[in-house]
Amino acid sequence: LWYKYLKTFQFRVLRQRPIDHFIADFYCHTLKLVIEVDGESHYTDDGQAYDQERTQRLEGYGIKVIRFTNRQVLDDFEKVCEEIERMIPPSPP
């Protein structure tokens, strides 16, 4: 996702960006957008509870969080990119 899309995204995207006491997989400050790519550890009860708390905390800062599974990125790359493109407002900042 980074090398084939986000590295050359029209807005600057940072990898492994600390926000509060969390590390976002990808963060675009201009769009106030966190992009998470979740592996299997996110599908346990504890993982889902942690992700929910984390999302609520980030949304409290006015940050939108979108999540994709590893499988979505690998098997449906174009759709993932289209979903990210939809996060760009009609009149970008």
C-alpha cells in the first residue's frame, strides 16, 4: 500500500506516525485521516476492544480512521485505493 500508492499520494502521508499514545500505520495530516491495515491480531476480542478505544480517541481529535485487512490490501488493492480516494473532500484543503 505504501510503495504502490500512499508514497506518491497527492497529500503527504506519514508511516508509523505517533498520535497520542498510539502509532498509526499511515497518517495524512492534511485530510486528518488515519489508515490502518489490520492483521490477524486485530480480530481477537481484546484486539477489537483496543481498536475501538483507539478509534474513539483519534476521532476525539477530529481524525477519521479507516481500516482495511491485510487480505483486502493484497486481494482488492484497487478497491482499497478507491476507498482512500473517497476520503478526499470535493474541495481539498
